[in-house]
Amino acid sequence: MTAKNSKNTSIKVLCVCLGNICRSPAAQGVLEFDARRRALMMQVDSAGTAAYHLGKSPDPRSIAALSKHQIDISGQQARQVQLTDFDEYDWVLAMDKSNLNNLMKICPSNLQSKLVLFSQFSGGDEDVKDPYYGADEGFDKMFEHLKSLSEFFLDHIESQRL
Ligand code: 4NP
């Protein structure tokens, strides 16, 4: 039994997208909400592979889409992925294949197994579509997609526990 599978140990999860203002802050909010509902000990953070929006709040459209489901992500602040994240987190969940590829380029080879596409736990390999340049309804679709992927991921985590 590894430490991360112990019932009394918090699992550390980092959600990663490009800008850290639309998808990964929303993924963080959904995972925190769903993990709490399952009484799972989990620490979740999010980051971007790019540095476009450092220190900014999530996109107001992401905040609005999640607030419809009683999830408040307004207190988050964008940051960029850093090398220490690969040591610190048990799982690094990429929102799409482009960001997964970029993570693979900077992650030390002995820690690459922590990198996964978020959709892999649903048995698929689809991207969480970037809603940034689209219409507001793209953010509701993003929420529904993240909600489904969150349940698959947490099912996987629970199935690993003794
Ligand atoms: P995110 O969306 O990666 O889901 O945060 C984006 C946010 C900003 C930009 C691109 C994607 N941008 O080009 O500024």
C-alpha cells in the first residue's frame, strides 16, 4: 500500500490547462466539491502551462457557470506550473492533449507517470474544450464535461483505496 492510497492520507491533485483562468480553475472547484461530498481527503490546486494571466481571478464566465451549481471559484488566482509541482502532487491532470504534451516536455522522466489526460478515467481521450474564445454556453458545456470527468476520476481514486 503506498502512502497515497492510505485512507487517512490526503491525495494531492493539480489540474492544468493553458491559461489557468477557464478550465483548470473550474476543474479544481468541481473536484473539491465532489471530493468533499464523498468525504475523500483531497487537496486540489490548478495551474497553467502559460504565464499569460498570472495572479488573475478566474474568467468571470467560469465563475458564473460554476456558481449555478453552488461552487465558488472566485477566490482562485492564476499561476504557472513549476517544476516542484511534479514532486509535490500525486496526480497532474491535463485538460487537453496539447497541455499534456507540454507537461511531458518539462516533467522529469521519473515523475512522468503522474501526468494524465483528465478524460482518460472515462475510458476516452477527448480534450476538455477551451471555451475562452467562444460563447457563454461553452462554459456550461465545460462544466458538464468536468463534472462527468470528476466523477470518473474520483471513482478511480476510491477503487484504489483499501
Ligand atoms: P484556459 O483558457 O486554458 O482554459 O484557462 C484560456 C485562457 C486564456 C487564453 C487561452 C485559453 N489566452 O490565450 O489568453
